[in-house]
Amino acid sequence: MFTGIVEGLGKVEEVENPGVDKRDASLRLTLESPLFEGAKVGDSIAINGICLTVETKRNSRASF
């Protein structure tokens, strides 16, 4: 059970499979939240209890 502190909410902007092969299970998740304003590429951010690394960032949008 996740017992962390919820700091805010965000919006799922895009989910894509960047792999060359459709069998590649990796996904790129792009989210929008005012909490991402201060984030930078390489930061680790917990989303629903799972740490994700910021791959790209623009304003309040971040891709993991």
C-alpha cells in the first residue's frame, strides 16, 4: 500500500511505444503537471509509488 504524501495531480498527455519492434514492451509516458516546472532531465520523480526518470522536459510537461 502506498503511504507517501500526494503533492499534486497531473494529466496523461501521451503514451507511446518508442521501440523499433512492436514486441518491445517499453513505453514513453508524457505527463503534464505544474509540479514539473522545476524538474530537469535526469531527475527521478515518484508517480503512483514508482520512480520514473525525466527523459525530456518542456515547461510543465515531462516525458519518462
